[in-house]
Amino acid sequence: QVQLVESGGGLVQPGGSLRLSCAASGSTRPIQTMAWYRQAPGSQRELVAIITSGGVTNYPNSVRGRFTISRDNAKNTVYLQMNSLKPEDTAVYYCNVAYLPGLSYWGQGTQVTVSS
């Protein structure tokens, strides 16, 4: 059974940084895409960053230039480095790992709060 364990959330002041991690275990299949989403109260879950098996990345305009996604294939782990954080970045952040189209799993979510 696939398990995703997230870590790294917390409270940070505006302008600060956080690094999220998500480690996948329980499958021998190679991981295709890895991604981070977030969901703020009263809002829909939105894509924050995605990285393919070949290392191609993509970001929405709201975080481009501030967030960086990376992966360590040997550890089946995806990271999200978040810099210059803003109060509007406050949300629960979820990792998503896809082994095949239509076969993906979600992490349990980690709270990120940006506040002074």
C-alpha cells in the first residue's frame, strides 16, 4: 500500500521561507509526476508546482519565482522550497504522486501559515 508522508509545514513570518518534503513508499513502480497542491479555507484545491520524471517543472504565476519543486528519485521524495512567503500562501499543502495516468496518491496535508 502506497504511503506518502509529508513534513516541513509550520508558522512563518511574511518574507520567510519553508521547505516541505513528501516521501513515498509502498510501491515498486517508478514514479511519474510529483506535485504539490494547496487548499485554503473556503477555496478549491489548486496546483502549486509539478515536476515530471524527466525533471521538467511548471508553476502557476502566483508562485513562480518564489517556489521551487525538486525530487530525489533514489529516495522517492519530492520537495517544495518556498521563499518570500506571503499571507496569501497560507493553506494546507498536499503532495500528489502519480505512478500511472489515473493512479495517483495524496499526502495527508501539512499546514503552512504565513503571519506576523
